[in-house]
Amino acid sequence: MTASLPIHSPPPLAALTGHRGRGPLHRHTDAALRLLGAAAPAGGSPTSSRNTPRIADGSELELEAGAKSRLTWTGSVGTPSDELTLQARCGLMAVHGRRFGAPRPLPFDYVTRTAVTAHLTGLFAAQLTRLRSGVPTTISTRADACALMTVSQYLAAATADDSEAVPLAPGTATFTSSDGVDFEIESLTTEPWARFWHTLGAATPAIARGWAPFQFRYATACAPLPSELADAATANEWERISRAAEENGVGLVRLDTPTPPASASGGLWTLNPLTAGDRERLSPTRQGLPLQGLTVLEAGRRIQAPLTAHLLRLLGASVVRVEPPGGDPLRGMPPMSGEISARWLALNHGKDAVQVDIKTSLGRAELRELVRESDVFLHNWAPGKAEELGLCAGSLSRVNPSLVHAYTSGWGEAADDLPPGTDFMVQAETGLTSPSVDGAGRTVASLMTVLDVLGGFLGAQAVTAALVHRQVSGGGVAVESSLLGASRLLSSARRADTQSLRRTEDGWDTDGSGLRLAVTERLPELEHEPALADLLTRTGQGCLTVRSPWEVA
């Protein structure tokens, strides 16, 4: 993390000259621009001209000198679609509904906000292409492709050779104390988890049975935990539960009183120039994919950073993963497709990899040599680890003065006195749990990794903006995105309707609105959906993956 003043209005947006469009995609783009500190240009209401087709239901952004980005619901401009239709058709309702036992809409405009994030990334990428090649460029983004990307890990797992390691059965990881306090816990290793439940009086067999579904809830979007754990929670008052969590090193969030971190207001990510410019080091490119010829060195685990690097690869970058000796342990995470994890493939196929032991001085020296020849260094290490290892932005900028140092974090600069910066903890702490109400009236988070995925999209947006800044200045840049920023983006996109679906003889109706939806309940069926088939492909190992949401013209 760098200690310098953030730029909340990214330099590329200072050249924004036009925003045309109508409908939800246009409105949500305006909202995202404001969150980034850049207002839409005056006269940005729906317009048409001889040179620009009217956007019937979408958004078109334009920068000076010919960089443009267009966003539509599907590949055909004017094809009817909307938030709930894509949630239903692309599998989001099926995945989000796993913990309930039936499909259910996400309680916010998740597809729309994810697509708008990719739309702005496309704008920055178009500007980067123009700066590197001198050719005006337009990048088109499809919301349906973004929707599929949000469930890509679940889709890959559903088409793997093996079955899941734990059952895909209803269940939640939200608990209630004897005095009526709803809460969630986090533990990334088994020992604190076991000590916590032993302190609350749970039996050892139930604790042992509960660890796997709790650990895998990030992968399966459900948590069929033994009922004995919920019973142990309801046998204890909140004060004792709080003390048990603190004594045993378990993250804990009380759901009925969300207290967003002090830095919850402000932009979605920060951009900090680091060094003076040297544009001679930067290579031009022929017209092609925007990041063609650039190298991203990724030291990421789990979802957020690997997805950021995956999206940058889809924009043309070469990605090299830095893995520990023996390789990334998540390569062996079930279900397997051939000899490798299907979920791992969803985010990491097409990347190269090197094994480096950053815990040793020799390994850190090896990494610095890799940084010397890279354009972007990306990581999602725990707060303070980069500084501890001497691999922070300031240190690496001395190795490569033109480096973009990207950190995809949990809490950003608001990491003090907060639970672990994981998806579900950030959801709970920032109040994203409150729109989802289960049958008992408790507040519950989505067990779909909504923030990890949206955080990955935000990370790609921040890196492309930093590359534009670097192309103009020649100097190095540090950018930091976070799950907190993703939460901020979603918190203003809540839906007040459609909390559940009702099955009918010929489909699903949304309760209270009468809207009928064609819900995809089995993810492998997406491959046979005519409107989506061109967006899907299979890896060499056979599992389904999603093509790029961007098209370059």
C-alpha cells in the first residue's frame, strides 16, 4: 500500500467528451462515473448524429481523439433484455439460490454494475490502444458475457469430470445468538474454527463435519452445516460469542448493526503516480488487442487478483503467475477436470506460471528480476506483507521505474480493526446482507462470491486506467482496488422488489411483480442456449469457460 494522495478522478476520464444512451445501462454508467469522481459531460442525454447511431438501450462513452466504448445487453444492439432476464438466463439466480434450495434473484443490479465496470475498462483500453497505435478504437462490451463471467467458476465446476467435494445442498453460514443477534464468522484455517466452536460447547464430530462445507462455501455458494453448530450458537449470548471469537482468532461480524469503515465514502479505487516519466521505455503496438505486447506478473490467490489478471489477458496481455514452490495449492481443488481443478482453470487457463519462494532472499531477488521485465505487478497479499518483504510499490519502482504496481485488497486503506478482508466479511460489515431476508426474518449474505468477482472487474479497470496514465507520462503508477470498493458500487444498486421466485407450470414468476422469467436451473444447459453459445468455449481439459466480454473494432 502506498502512502500518497489518491486520484479519485482517473486521468483518462478528464478527456471524456460524450456519453450517449438511454435505459438502465446508461443510468448506471452515469452513477459509476460519479463514484469515480468524474461527471458525465453536459448534454449526455440520449442523442443521435450522422456519425453515431442512436443507442436504444445502452451506453456509449467517447474520449477526445476517437477512443470509444459501447455497452449493450447482448451482441445485437436493440435486442430486448434487462437485469432480471440476464440473472435468470445466465445462471446467477440458480447459483445465488443454492443456499435457499431454489433459484432466487440477487437483491441488487449485479449484472448491470458488473457490465458497467467492464464498459469503463473498455473505454480505458480503447484509449490505451489509440495512444500506443495512433488508431482511433472502439471497444464494445456485452452485459450477457459479463453475466456469464460472474458464474464462470460455478460453470466450470458443473462441467468438470469429477463431482463436488461437498454436497450442493441448502444451508447458510449465518448464525443467531440466544439473545437474538445474527452474525457471521470467518476462519481460513481449521484450528481457530475448531477452538471457537469448542468454546461454545459444540460437539467434536459436528465441528469436524462442518469444516468442509464452511470452507467450500466460497466455491459452492451454499453451506449445508450440521444443525448442531446453529444449536451451539443459539445456546450462547452475543457477549460470550464475541469473546470466543476474539480469544480464538476468528473473524466476527454482527449483521444487525453494519458499520461501514470510515473510508466508505469516496472513489472505487486509487491511482498514485510514483516516478518521473520515461516514455522511451514504453513499446508501441500495431492495432490489435489493447494490451498486446504487455506482460502482467500476477502473485494472486483465490478469486479477486486471478480474475483481474484473467480479464487483462482477455484484453491481450501475457500473464505470468507467481506460485509458491510446488505450485498453487488451488490447482488441486475439486472438482477436477483431468488433473487440474476446474475452478482454477476458469480463472487461470492461458496463463504461464513460475515457482518462486518469496519467503527467501533468493526468491525475492528472482521476483525482482521478473518485475524488471514486466509492465504490471499484481498481488492480493495480506495487508503489510508487500512492505514486509520489500516488494511494495516504492521498492519495485526502483527496479522498474515504469511499473504499474496493482494491489487488489479487501479493505483498501481501511484495514485497521476490521475482520479479515474476505468476500463475506466485507458483505456483512458494509451492510450488503440487509436486502436478503430468509424465511426466519434473519439477514443473510449471498454465498455467491459477488464482491470477489466484482472486485476482479474493478481491479482490471484500475490497471487499464493506470496503463493509460503510464503511457502518457512514462512513469510508474500504483493502483489499489478493493472489495470495499466493490461493495460501495453495489450498495447504491439495491433492488426493492423480487426477493423470491414462484414456480409455475410454464416457468418462474417474480413474487409481487408478475414478471415471468426463463430461469436456467442447470448450468451445463447454458452451452445449448442459442443466445449464449457464442460466448462459451471449452478448455483443453473439457470444462466450460467464458469468452471475452469485449470486442475491439
